[in-house]
Amino acid sequence: MKQALLITAIVWMWVTGCGHFCAHAAGNVYPLVAEGEFFDIYADPRIDIESLLSRVNFDYFYQLEMIGPVKEGGQAPSPRQVLSKTLDGIYLEVCDTLGIGLYSFHGNLKIFPDQQSLSDEYRAMFQSDFTERSFYFHETNTLYVSAADLTVGIIVHEIAHVVMSHYFVVPPSAKLQEILSGYVEYHFRKQLGTL
Ligand SMILES: [Zn+2]
């Protein structure tokens, strides 16, 4: 969203050697619940991951990327494993939609139970109010979302910001990023019939 984009633009810089610490740089400390190829996922332990998965249409991304469900040792994958694979699948599909092949990316996703806890985190980080349902902050290499409000449209929109923020040496303007993220969101919502 615009506010997060402004922040992205202002603090534009590459963050290296940051690792897991960054997900805990401010506000709540949540445990690492899953590790994927592109995202380490931290979440409030109370969050129902299966419900989250259905709201981001995980089966659609599984099908597209042929990423599962793969049985390991005769066991069906856990919801946490499915979540990390789904995020990887969404990331690859967003890259494909933007025509950007950025496969070296690795960042964090931090999942809050609701908008209130997300805005508390935002306040701890930036000392200002926050009324949106998600944001991406380039300096911590972290995407922050509210589980209660998460939709496939939100996640693809924010991942588009992540991809653009990491791909371009000179970042596109906030306005251009918003247009492109909006296009990615429209594309997937149309595919999934959630417009
Ligand atoms: Zn946006």
C-alpha cells in the first residue's frame, strides 16, 4: 500500500547479513513456523494455518507449480510445510506475472493474528498509526500481514512489491510500483474468481 511504499522508497537500501534477526527487529517476537526457498515464516502460535491456507487458495498454487503434496516417509505434509511450499509457489507465479526472474531472493513473512496486532507492530517500528492490513518494509526484508484479513489478493500484491524492491537497482517510483502491484493483484483475483 501507499504508506509502506513510501517507507520502502525512503529507506531504500540493501540489507545483508541480516538473517533471522531482522524478523524480530522491533515489536513482537514470533517463532519461526516454516522455512521455504524464498521465505522464512514467523507467526503468532495461535494462528490457524489451515484456515490461512484456504484463504490464499493454496491448492491453485500447488497445481501450478506442481509442488505437492509430496509425501515424506509416508507422511502427508504438515500445514506448516504446505504453507512454505505455497508461499514459494506464489512467489514464483508473481515473478512470472511481472516477467522478473529473481530466484536468489530470500526474506521473511511475519504473520500477526489481526489488524490490531499488526498496527501495534507498525507503531513500535514507525511511531505512527496504521490502518491497512499488510505492509512490506525493505530494510527488514520482511512482509507483515494480518492473518484475519489475509487474502490471495493481498499476498500477491505485497509479494509484487517485494520482487520489485529487490530487482531494480534504482527503484520504480511509488506510483509505478502501485500500478504494477495492482495489476498483479487483478491478474490473480481474476484467475481465481475473487474480483
Ligand atoms: Zn501496494
